[in-house]
Amino acid sequence: MAIQYSRKEIIRRLSEQVKQGRSLLMFGAGSGLTAKCADIGGADLIAVYSTAKFRMMGQPTLLAWMPYEDCNACVKEMALEIIPVVKQAPCIAGIGAHHPALNLSRTIDEMMALGFSGITNEPFAGLYGDFFAQQLEAAGIGFSREVELIQTAHDKDIFTVAWAFNAREARLMAQAGADVIGAIVGVTSGGLTGAQEMISLEEAVKTVQEITDAAQAVNPELMILTHGGPFKDVDTASYSVQYSAAHGYASGSSGERMPTENAVIEITRQYKEIRLK
């Protein structure tokens, strides 16, 4: 069973890694096996969210943003599979905050009761694009609910990772008390179900730095993780950290979907090379 950590303990663990000059890694897990392997490999955080379930089903992660499943019920089901096999890393629950009838405080408590050590705002409205995100916000079911989620968790002294697509969102999440900002630049590219179009590495890093500057203007102690877009493997993740002031990387498809795709395709081909006597 995963160890349940306090907010203070997680911040200390992450800060110690940074002080040693070691990049942080949050691994987004969609199955017990990948979570278990990431934990053994030394991931600093294991994030559990509905997006990961779809990608490990071989489906586009964008399905998590469509109205077909209850994202929070999905995470609760995933917790039963993932939390028992993670032995060291704190597990972070992705909570969909947007439904106006959702009691955020109660939902956070329910996730913590399952053994999670923190929460994050996923799914996030920013992925819908400016027009639809603005309509959601005008209806009271947009990004401000995500900010309220982070603020509510912070008030409970629970560790939070807050996703932000731009400087404005980063500033608001920092003001809400986020401990880590996930600087996201879009859906991860590559593989069988990844995004086909993306911005350049240079553009993506510029966005990361803008998010970092805005967040740290509010709280200089905030740690920043890069994610998405062209940051799709070790080399590009390294680039995102080396050419910005970020403290590490949050893997999603790049940590489990694409490695799984590549490994299974290759081993299958190798098995098919076996010749009969």
C-alpha cells in the first residue's frame, strides 16, 4: 500500500531532490503495472487521473474531456488498482472540479480516504481552447472551479499540483496556494493516438518560462513541472528543463503509452521472427 504523506513531507522530499540538482518527475499512471514500475524506477509523484485510463485502453486521451464518464468515479476505481502497488511515491488524485453540484471539500476528503497524498486539477478546462473555455467560465463551470479546488485543498493543508496553460492561470493558481505548477503546452504529440500538430520546442519553452515567471512572482518557492506538446521523450523533456527555470517534468503518454506501444510492437515482431523447425 502506498505511503500516505503529509503536504509538508512531500514538499520536503521534492525540495531535497532539487537541492541535489536532480530533476523532478511526476508520472501519470493509467494502470497498476505502469504505476508499480514507475515507483520502482524512482518517480517522485504518481498522478492518477481519468485521462490515463483512456490512453491505456488504446483510446485518445481526449475522451476524458467528453461527457461519457464520471471522471472522479473513474479515479476512485483506478485507486483500487494503483494505490496498493505503489510503495514509495506519493499518489496524487486528479479531480474534475467543474460540475456545479460537486462538493469539492467532500470530494477531496473522499480521495484522501482512499490513500492519496495530494490532488490535482484534471481534467482541466484549458484544453478546450479559448472560446469554449470562456463559455464554461461564463456558465460558472470553468477554470475558476479548478482554482477553487486547489484553494480548498490548500486550506485543508493538502499537497497540490495545479495545471496552468498560461501566465494568467499560473498566477491565479499560485495565489490559491498551489505547491507545484504544471506548465502544460497541450496534448503530448507522437505515438498511435497522440497529437499530430504541435508548437516548436522553442515556443513551448517560452510558454513554460512565462508560466514560471508568473507563478514565482507570487510565490518564489513554487516548483514547476513541464508537460505536453513537443515534450514527448527524455531528450525533449530534458530540453524543457535545461532551457527554462522549471524543476522537472510530468510524464503522461510519454511515460507509459508510447513506451508501451513501442515495446509491445517490437517484441511482437521479434516473436514473429521465430522460424519453425
